[in-house]
Amino acid sequence: MAMRTAREATERTIRLAELHVAQQEARVEQQKRLIATLEADGHTELANTAYQLLTEMTILLARMRDGLAHAEARLMAREGR
């Protein structure tokens, strides 16, 4: 396998980060729907637990977005933008 340039490695990191962010966004939305269903069905305790997990999922999503922004900034710095 040929060695990647720093730019290629950063571009790959960005593509992976974009994928991970999109996947986590989908999981967060799914969790919100689950909470609404649990609440509608009267499962308050389960909904509370699901909400706690949603909080952690949202924190992770923010970290993923930060990582993506950092990788994009590295690429822009390499390109002199």
C-alpha cells in the first residue's frame, strides 16, 4: 500500500468524521423518537433512562463535530486558507 500524503490522510479523516457525525445524528434522532414512544406509552422510568442516554449521545455528537471541525481546519491550514 502506498503511503498517503498528509493531505490525503487528513481528507480521509474528514470523510470518516463526516460519516460518524451523520450516523450519530441519526442515532440521536432515533433515541428522541424512542423517548417520545416510551412517554406516550406511560413508561416514565424507561423514558428517563433513555433521556439520560440521549444526553450522553448528544455530548458525544458534539465531540464528533469538534473533531470534524479540527480536521477541516488542519486541511485549510495546509492549503494556506
